[in-house]
Amino acid sequence: MKSISVLHIDLFQAGRSSSDFYFNTMKKHLVVGHKHIEKPHRHDFYAAVLFTRGKGTHEIDFQKYEVSEGSLFFLSPGQIHSWELSEDIDGYIFFCSQEFYEMHYVNQKLRSFPFFGSVTFPRKLQLNNEELQKNIILFEELGNENQTKSIMKEGLILSLMSQVFINATRSFSRDIEILESSTGPSYFKHYQDFETLIEEHFTKQKSIAYYASLLGISSKHLNRIVQTVVQKTATDVLTERVVLEAKRMLMYLDEGLVEIAFRLGYEEYSYFVRVFRKSSGMTPTQFMRKYKA
């Protein structure tokens, strides 16, 4: 049974003993990883990519973003991405495993950063020149430290990564502050927790009552929270996550539609088609014709 290609950090490490962290320039990364990244794929790690030169497009979960000088992207485990880049492309890229980061920052989960944990936030920041220069310094320091054998090397790498993440979060902060001020921090936190639970259980659990019970609130209150934060119903948010995974599988799995529907928790294929069409505006077959043409 074929499945979507999942890449691991050690594929890029070329003999290095540690597979928890990887750093490279974009030019060298595209050479080192060419045989692995030439097709759409997903990772089992977190990634940040800063482009300092060149142009192109970067597609993440069927959303296309323009690439240019100052484009900063963040990728979470499980997301499918691919890119088409100009020959003069350059920049920096780093990967880290969840264990590497959270073992040292016990109270700071990677998914708590908005670009890693929430489907409502984009995966790209377009930096102005001042922000770009600040990030170039951080990425270059990361690269330099990654080459050393100095004492407390991991600690400094983690600190520099955190600065990248925190600076990016502050760039997003205006949107977050507007959202929290209009909804209240408790609503926003509940919504984040709801998204986290969906990520864990969406293939098996389609009942909003199930998620509400895990959150310790009523289904009615959960719907009120989701409606306030993202102007959608809780069912809409859950369905969109299921349909996103369905699109990933339809594009990159060599399986029949019935098998894919079953994998996503639908025993009746006809019901799966209705859910897919209501959410995306087309049937699974029409989706494949559009994107595989």
C-alpha cells in the first residue's frame, strides 16, 4: 500500500550523529535534498525557511504563496508542500524535531506558536527590510553554531530558534491581539485547544459533542466560541480539516476513493462525497481531475 512520502531529518544529515536539528543554505539544501524533495512531500518535523534572493511559488496544503526576497515560511509535521524556484534562489532553512525543542522548553510547545498550531493563520510572513536583516543575522548565527563543537551548543541553537519564532509571533501579534480583544482570551484559548484536539482525533471522531466533552464545555458553548473566533461552526472547522486530509490523500496516495473514505472514518462512500462536495464545492473525482490535469 503506497502512502504519501514522509521525510525524516536524518535523510539530510549525511553521516551526522544527531538527527534532531538540521541547518543549511537554500542553495546547498536543494542540492543535498534534491532526490528527496523534487516531488510534493510531508515532514515529521518542524521547519522554517527564509528566502533572501530569487523568486518562485511555494504550495502548502493546496495554498499557493509567492516567494520573493524576505519570504519567511513555517511548516508543521504532516503538511504537504512543494515549490518551484528560480535558479538564483538563496536563503536559509532549518528543521527541528518536536522532542529536541520541547525537551528543553517544557512549558513552551511548538504548536503554541500561531504559524505552527493554528489552521487559521497563514504559513508565510513577508518581512520588511529591517525584519529581514534581523532574521538573516539570526539564521547565520544558527548556521555558524551548528558547525561548532562548543560547550552548550544545543542551548544556543535552541535560543536562536526561539528568537526566530518569537519575532515571527510578534509580527503576527497584531492579528492575534485584535482577535483576542474582540473575543476574549479564554475564547481564543478554547479555540486553540479545539484545533489541537481535532488534529489528534479527526479521522475517528466527527461528533462535536465528543470535542466539547474533552474541553469540559457544552456543544452549544463550543459552537459559540468557534463562531465568535472564526465565524464558522465547530462542524465547519472539523469538516475542513477532514477534507484537507482527503485532498492530500487523493493527490498523493495510490488508493481507491472508497479506501480513502474509510481511512478518514466514513463507512459510506456516498456520505463522504456529500461532505467533500459541500466543503470544497466539487466531488473528489472533480478535484482529482482539476489538480492532476
